[in-house]
Amino acid sequence: MRFLILLVSAIAASSLCACGARRLYNDVMPEDRWESGWERNPASVPGPQGGSTTAPAEGLPEALALHATDLRMIIAERNPEFRAYRERVAAARHAQEQASSYKNPKVGLRAEMMNIEEPDFEESNRSIGLSQPIELGGKREARVRRAGAEIEFARAVRETKFESLVLESERAYYSVVVERARIRLLKQKLSNAEARLTILTQAHSAGGVSDLQLAREQTEPPKMSVEVLEQEKELAAAENLLRRLLALPPDTELQYADEPGQAADELLSAASAPEFVSVPPAGPELEPQSPSKPETGPIAPNREPAASDTGREPTAPRPTTSLEDHPEMLIARARWAVATERIREAQVEPIPDLDLELGYMRSGDKDAEFGGVGIGLVLPLFNANTGRIAEAQREASALGAEMEDVRNSLTARHSSASAGYETTSRAAAKFRNEILPRSRAALEATREQHRLGGISRLALLEEENRIIDIELAELRTLAAFLDAAAELRYFRHSQ
């Protein structure tokens, strides 16, 4: 009976170990605030249970007024691709929870009966046994740490995807804004071409214009119409891309609060190139650094959408101080961290585990009780796990080299984006401060002369077309500037 009590106590101890596993899981990896809410409550996840995998469209107006500062918030709330990466982080957390579990005990029941005819002999035995594997050498802790590193990797991938979606949506948004302005200018130029053709047709009737000159002018309005149609096609493609990224219904009418010049002015007043993320110092060490786990930053465990996420001031977020905090660099470091944890896991795997066995047997014939305790040990004589250890070390070395390559690539991309930003910002400022004001003053002078009868209507139309061409050139510069600014905001990942 006492041995039976000991057996029950051992089972209770196994249950307590399971509770300790849960505590270790919670201590090693604190909860991410991105994952609070529906990610930690599978019953509330939209999908097969609710019949939908996209954010609901209820509450959306038929016409949605958009500003560039709204994009981060809408993507965080509605984009299904981003939600998929959030789900992968939640899945990694459950994988770590499973990794923190102890091995289950094994209980066996056995009944034996022996009957011998000569001499007449009969005996029956009943036994119960408990076998509990006990991992030694820190195997469970290594397994939990590796799962925790995989959570950090999933978080880094999620954060990079979020920033890339924001970058893509900003580019689509600015493309729409620029295309709308370009179409307005092209339609104005088309109207001038039609007016010019009308004047020359009247002059041709009076014999003042040759047939060849009139034929050339007749081709201009159709050419302009085709150009307008092509730009409208580009506009429709950019708007469809924006609706897809924001997970908006296709019939949602989009209204844009920005104009190209206004958006450029906001960017120029909000940030300059020196405020963007700085390039890491020259000559970084080739050996991979130990991965850091900042309490704040792009994939910090307690990160939540900041003011820049909710659409307040994404044009002037607090910049990081190094490309080491760039999301792609965080992915490379997180992959390297997973590889180093796999090395530790492979190194402790050959350490022998104990197999604790407790047994109780009762003989029914002799009314006798027996108890026993046994310990089993697996000796790593033929498999010391050397191959797996070497494989993990080589993989970590390869990922360290890839991390250096990512650092070099980001440095080059940042230098190119900074140069593009500086060049296009100067060109945009020159257009707005010098070229356009002087050109518009010349146009006003030309209109005044036309009102006084000093120049013809054709000369006025030519001057108006010249101003339109200058404004179209400014639009091309603004488009390049807005694209470079969006790229630098991707590097200046907000904390």
C-alpha cells in the first residue's frame, strides 16, 4: 500500500512538472502586444470559423477620403497578408509552448496467471508500473530557447512584411496622386491643341495656312487623346493596387487629400536627408554578433502600433540610429540566432537521459506484495550526434556570412536612396521656387499682351503649352522625389 501511495505521488509530481513547463514558456518569451487580442484567442480569428479571411467591410463609407498618413493604420487593421504573418508568430508561440513540455509518463498494468497440472499448482500475479523519462543536460531549456529564437525570427519577418506593405502602398498612393495631376495637365494640353486646330482650320480656309501645316496639326489632338487614355490606364492600375493593399472593396470610391506639390512640401518640411537612418561604420566585423533582444524597437516583444501606425505623423517618425535596426537586418540576425540555438540543442542531445521506473506487484496466491525501483540510461556509444553538431555549426557560419551580405546590400541601397532623395529634393525645390514662379509670371505677361492685342491667340496657346510642359517635368521630378522619400522612410523604420 505504501508503494502504491508512492506511485500516485510520482504521477502528481509529473503534473507539477507540466505546470513548471508552462511557467518556463511564459518567462522565456513575454507576450507581444501585436499578438494580444484575436491572435491569442483562436476562437476570434476570422477564417473558417467565421467564414471569412479578410477584414469585414462593414462601416466603410462608399467614398473613402485617403491621406498618406492613413496607410499604416489601414494596413495594420485590414491587410490579410499582414494578418497571415501575425498568425505565423502566434503559431511559433504555440510551438514554443509545446517545446517547453516535459515528456509524458508511461503507466503499465499487467495480470499473470500460471497453472501447472502436475503437481497441482496455480498462481496469479498483478502488477502496475510507472516509467518517467527525465531529460538531463538542459535539453528542454535548449529546445525552449531555440523555439524562442524562432519566434523572434517570425516577428522579424512579420515586421519586414508590414514595412514593405506600407512602402508599396505609399508608392501606389503617390503614383495615383501624380497620375491624377498629370491627366489634368494632359487634358488641358489636349484642349489647347483642339483650340489651336480650330484657329488653324479657319486660317486655312482663308488661305493663310498650308495643307501640310494643317495636316500636321490635325494629328496632335488624337495623339494627346491616346496619351490621356494611357495615363488613365496607369491610374486605374495604381488605384486597384492600392485597394488590394488596403483590402478595400472594388467599388469603394477613393478620394485623395494630397496633391503632388502638397505631399512634397510636407515631406520637405517634415524631414531632411540627414535625419534618416545612418550608414553603419565602415569595416564591420565578419564574425556574427550575438543577437540582441531590445525591449523597444521594430520587433520588440512589447511593440504596439505607435502614433505613426495610426496615421498621425508617418513623415517624421523617430529614426533609428543604425541600419542594424532595419527589418531585413533583424531577419538576418534572427535566422543566425536560431542557428546558434540549434548548435546548443545538438550539443546537449547526446547527454544520456534517465528513465525512472517504479513498479508494484501483488501475488494473489501467496498474498504477497513486491515493489521495485529501476533506472535506465541510454549510453551514446554509437551516435554522439557529431554530424548534426557540425551541420548546425556550418549552417550558423553560412547565415553569419549572409547577415554580412544583407548589411552590405542595405548600405548600398541606403546610399542610393539618399542620393536620389537629395537630387530630387533639390530639383523639386528649384522647380517650385524658381522655374515655375518665373514661368507663370511670363504666362501672365503673355496673357496681358494678348488682352491688349499685342500677340495672337496662337502665341498665347503656345505659351500655355510651354508652361504645361514645365509642370509635367515638375511632376516627373516630384514622382521621383516621393518614391525616394518613401524608400528612405522604409530605411528610417520607426521605433
